[in-house]
Amino acid sequence: MQKFAFKHFTHTIGDIQGSIPTFLNRKVVLNGWIDGNPRKISSKLVFAAFRDFNGDFTQLTAKGSEITKILRGLKPEDVLSVSGTVNSKRQRRGSNNNGAKEWELVVDNIEILNKSSEIATQLDSLKKTPSQYPPEYRYLQLRFPVYQNALKMRSKAAHIARSVFESMNFVEIETPLLFKSTPEGAKEFLVPTRRKGLFYALPQSPQQYKQMLMASGFKGYYQIAKCFRDEDLRSDRQPEFTQIDMEMSFAKSQDVQHVVQKLLKAIWKGIRGLPLYRIDPAKDGYLLEIEEAEDFPKLNYMEALTKYGIDKPDLRSTLYIQDVSQYFNGMPLKRSDFAVTEACVLKGALKLQKPSRELFIPENYSMRKPYVFKIRDEGELKSWARALPNGSNVSISDLNKKLGLEVGDIVAISDRQAFPYESPTPLGRFRQIAMINFPNSWRRHVIGSSDPTSRDIFVASWLVNFPLFSPTEGKIIDGYPEYEFSKLESTHHPFTMVKLEDYDLLDKEPLKAKGDHYDLVVNGVEVGGGSRRVHDAKLQQFIFSNILKIDNYPVLFGHLLRALSSGCPPHAGLAIGFDRMCSMLLGSSTIRDVVAFPKTQTGTDPVVESPSNIPDKTLALYGISVRK
Ligand code: ASP
């Protein structure tokens, strides 16, 4: 066994890089890793790329046969403490020195702090494409600057969030992870206990605890909270994820929105040095910066669904959906309950590239596909709509005029319900896919000399006026979802307050009532969501029993009802999906990039190999047996 009284670094590579002349010919100690195989030029000359813990690079070389021999024998990812002299370096033609600048370290002592494993050495070939690392070696993948930077950025964003909340006297309070099974929306993870038959559930969010804290008399609560949902996983979902969670008492929706706007502006500025944008109300194709004291614009649910076909529209694009039902003489496209026929035109798309039909419609798409027409010539312009199931007596010339349709365009047609519960609608999805396929077309621009690329444009808005309740969605038949209008669900969660003007609808026409809910949407991503809450226990009870028909609500939610009925002030709050927000700030397409140890699509942690089997003997302690 070796005692590692290692020589601690005196400087970082960055220190030297920032002030090369003052370091020339000075002795320094660096700590870090060998980055790739050392290049053996001759028996007397070797160069090795060296990376420190900041992800900066330099080159090591040596004088003297002893030390050269050690350097030659090093393997990628060996971890070292190296002492040596900073030397100015001649740039050699074609030398690959990994970004190292005009200096190198002439090493006179090498302490090998730990040899790298065989696998780390093998994986060296993936260094240039670290995203391809086998997920079971996540801890090695995280050594690379791109991942180091992602997690550093995440840490900085959390720090900014905390300082904004602290500056407003919010109190950071941790709430339990061993919670109780309650129907809040998503499927839960259960935790067995040794008290047989009794289970905890991991919280989907700290929602109920934070509301109880409002009953406790806290004015402002926040927490960077772990949440757990046993749902189908996608690139923007993990079974465990993090929220920036907050709640305010004696507060209305506006009060929460002000805090969140301040928070978001601070994070965007602190991390990306960028503002957030909104659509210029005077010029639809343009964007304006949202000023420091300005609110994010609000968009109604119905307007979002009809114009953009989704409740979280990406407003960077000027693509709109238009209602064209009137040109179809009142005939629905296929089904009478999906009575609105609508169109989306991709102006000049055929001149931009040659899109195939498949470009727009993903395979295995269970919802109905829109009808897509390429208008290649005058003949097609005059006849395209005839191919629709109800197209026989459409007045095509009027329709073309309404749509401004010309040769060279692509037009998509589909249908929706008069009040759409489907989000996205088929054309909403078509619009999203078109934006991906034609990233530089139909873009909103920023007025002024330096129009940022779409990567640097973040358009923010509040989505409001959601229906408080939705019919239960059943099977999808022929691409059309079936709805059970007699069985209602909360559109968000059951604690959402009704809009005051719709209060009286709760009794007789709950489906018509709007919720005092607000979603924070940036570039088509739901970054956060919140609401004013029901703080009146009687109303909450009425919602549980009369509307949602939750029979055993006193057992499931008794704690909350008791807290509400004990002098709980009006309150409102919101939670931001922290992982999602970080991946957006990073410009990454998956939240896995900003999660240290993410789960795979099947919910497996590939590093520790979990979930794992538990021996029957242990299971018996919990009163559990597994059917084989
Ligand atoms: N608890 C909610 C959620 O997780 C957010 C909120 O309403 O504050 O979506």
C-alpha cells in the first residue's frame, strides 16, 4: 500500500494561461489527468496532454531519461501531481495539443496518484464524442469539460435562484421525502415499511406540504426539491427530477408571477447574459426584449390552441394555424365532434428544400395524421382540397385566397374539437415538426443590427385561462381520442383555485370553469406551472367529493383539509422544472446532460445497476412476496 502524501497543486492551468510571461521559467505543481496517450516522438522526447480539474489543458514534456521514461509509460486518465518549470513553447506543425497555448510544463517530478483502469484507457477513443460514452461509466464521462460545465452551470443557476429568494425574505424549508400515497395526478413510487401493509409514497412534488406551511404562517417558502413520478420516460423526463418550488401566502397569481419573472430574468442574465423576449405587439414578425420592470405577456389557453395548436407554443416562429371550417360548408372532416377544420401553410417550403411527406409525420404516430399537400403547380393549386374526405364541394379558390396559398407552398389540413382538450392538436404537432425541419424559416426576428440566432432567442409567456377540469381521456380510435364527459379530472392538480368570475359555474357547469392557473412557457417548453390555491376547506372538499368523485378524500387529504380550515391564508405558488430549465439554458436536447446520474429510458440507473432484486428473506421483513 502506498501512502499518498501528494504534492498539492500550486497553480491551475488557467492561472498560468492568464499570465504566461510572469510564469515563464517558474516552478509550479499541477494536479490533473493525462489526456490521451502520450506522443512518443523518440526515446528522449515525449509529449503528453494534461487536463486539470477546471477542464483546461497543457502539454507535459520532460528532460532527462528517467522522467521521460515515466512520462512515456503513462496511460490516458492516469491521475498525477506533476512538478516542473513553465517553458515557452514552439508551435509545431500539425501538433495536436488539445488547445494548450504557448507554454508547456517541463516536468522534473511525477507522482502517480492513481492509475486509471483498463476501461478508462479504452474509452479514451471516445474523448472527442463524450456523449457516446457507455452510460455505466457516467462518472468517467463527467470528467469531460462539456459535462463539468453543464453541472457547474446548474449549480450557478441554483445559486442565483437562492439569492433571488433570499433577497425577498423567502425561507428555504425542506419537506419530507417519505410522504403518503395521494392521487395528485401522476403515478407514484411506493416505499414499503416493516409495518406490514403500510407504505410511504415519494412525493410527486412538495405541493401539499408547502400548502400546509402556508397554514403555518410562512409568508414565502422555497425549496430546490426532489420530486418523483413513475411515468413513461422521454428525453425531457426523469423518474426523479428537481423543481424550484415556491409558495406565497396572502398572495394572488400576480404576486407569484412577479417573483418568478424576476427569478427568470436573473437566471437568464447570470447564466447566458441574455434577455427574454416577447412578440412585438405592433409587428407580428418581430420580437422585443422584455424590460426589467415588464411583465411577461399572457396568452389564453383557447388562443394558444387555436393559433398554435398547443398549450405551450414556441413563439419564435410566425407559423399560424387558421380556422377554415367555413369553406367546407359546415361539413366536418371526418367526425362531427371534431367539427373545426383548420389549416397550416408553410409558405414557399418547396423552394427551401425537397421535403417528403414522411418529413412531417413521424412513424408509429397513433393520432390522426394531418392531410399534407405540396402545391407544385397551378393544377394542384386549383384541385388540392378535392382529395380531402369532405372535399367535394369546397370552394378552393376562396380557400386559397383566405390562406394566401401559392405554388411552392405546403398546406396541412386537420380537425379539432370546438373546445380542444387535445394538446398538441394534429396541426400543433405539424407546426412543431415544421419548425424542426425548417429551423431558419418563418422565424421572428429581433429588430436592430444584431439579430441573434434562434439558439440565443428565448421567448417567454404565461399561459392562462386553462379549463379547471377536463374530461377523462379514454381510448384513441382511428386517431381520435375518446372523452368521458361525465368523469372529470383536474387539468392541473386538485388544489387549483377557480377563476373568481367562474366561481358559480363550479356547481352546475364545472367544465366551463377556468382555473386560476398559469404555466410559464419559454420556446415551446413548459418551464414551470403554478396556481392560486383553494384555501377554503369547504370548497376543496366540494371539489374532491362532488366534482372529482374521490370517495375516500377524508382519509387521503384529511391533513390538508384540517390545515386549510385552521386559519390558512389565501396563497398561491409555482414550481419550475429545474432540470428542464437548465438543459434549455445549455442548449441541450436532453435533461440527462444536466443531471449527474440520470436514469435510462427504462428507469434504470446504469451506474449502480438499480432497480435491483431483493432477497426473499429481506422482502419478508416488509410482508412482501414477489410473484415469480
Ligand atoms: N406542484 C405543482 C407541480 O409539481 C406546481 C405548483 O402548482 O406549484 O406541477
